Amino acid sequence: MLAASHEDSMKPLNLRAPQDVRDHLQSWAERNCTSMTAELIRSIRERAEREKTAEYKPFMAALNAEREEREKAVQR
């Protein structure tokens, strides 16, 4: 049995994104001579790698603390 090609392993994904996200993807794609799909995949893979590293937990703790502070400010 033959192994599945890269194309065969790709599944369609319909995605709704805010205009600013789409603009970033398009800008990165143009700058790197790739597609928006390739840039989205790269971004997701980079984030997945960051989550594996020690830097991710402190980063997320700081991000969550910042979010909690904003929520408290809104409640005041």
C-alpha cells in the first residue's frame, strides 16, 4: 500500500476571520512568496512549538493576569 501524499493529508477548513487577521496573513504571504494557507499553517505550527517550551507558561500567565485586570476594570 502506498503512503498518502501530502495533498491527500490536507483537509479543507472553512475559516471566518476578522479583516485585520486576513490582512496580516495576506501581507505575510506576499512578503514570503507563499499562500495565505501556508502562512496560517506556519503560524499554528509555531504556536504549537512555543507551547512545548518553558517560555510559554510564563507568557500565558502574564497574558491571563492582564486579561483579568482588564475584566476587573470593566466591572468597576
